[in-house]
Amino acid sequence: MDRKGKLLQKFGKRLIALRKEKNFSTRELAGAAGLEYRQVLQIEAGETNLLLTTILSLARGLDIPPDKLFESL
């Protein structure tokens, strides 16, 4: 796996951890962030590159600052 793929997987794992801290299901996060359920699944699996607007939507949905999504990457 290339560096980009590893980074996307790490981001996905970080998103899962933060989602679980908030006791959200994937569907609940998708709804809170205004994203499609399938899109959140793909992000968590590290299968898709993200736009800045998507990152901001995820942060708003989790009610956290966006930089928290990048801790320990």
C-alpha cells in the first residue's frame, strides 16, 4: 500500500474512534454531518480521498474542532 492509502486508512480509523467516543453509529454520524451513509463507510474504510468540505462536515457532525480529526496521523 502506498503512503496516501496508509494515511487514508489512519484517518478512517481516527474517525471511527471519535465516532465511538460520541456513541454514534455510522448512520447517526452521516445524518449529523449531512453526508451519505455510504460515503462515511468509505471514509472509515480508507477507500476515498476527502474534500476539505467533507472534513469540516464530519467535524461539525461530531461537534469537534477539525484538527482533532488529524491527531496522531
